[in-house]
Amino acid sequence: MKFFKYIGFGLLSIFLFFIGIAVINTANQAKPSETFIPFIEQNMPEIAKWDKAVFERLMSEDAFKSIPPEQWELYLWKQYRHPLLSIHHSYGSFD
């Protein structure tokens, strides 16, 4: 009979452990409406300027430095000149 008590307590402990992990994960999740939406609304007008300094501010240092300056210039120039992006005309010349 003691054997079944130990098995029962062991299974109950494992079950409670996983319930605790689930509760902790649920409590620590970011709510998109409170985190991502304000970030996007705040930063999209800046990103739309296609300024390298804006990307440097928004990206981690490692991610930003992993891209060579020539690639940055090429990428920004291509995005700036893309025919589907009409907003670049209001910001003047890229050069």
C-alpha cells in the first residue's frame, strides 16, 4: 500500500510541477496590444524615412554591425528607389 502512495505522490508532484510551469509562462507573456502595436505605431514613420541611423537605434548592436556598410547602402538605396514606395518622394533626395 505504501508503494501506491509513493507513486501517487510522485505523479501528483510531476503534475503540479507542469501546472506551475504553465501558470508562470502564461503570466510572463507579452500582450501584443500593449507591446507590439504601440512600438509599430511609434517607429514606422521613422523607418519609412529609410535613414540608417533609425535602423541602428532600433536594432541590436550585434545585428547592426553584422551588416557591412556597403550592404546597408545598397539595401537602403534599393528600398528607397522601389517604385511601390511612394513615400520617399516626400523626403527629398537620398544622396
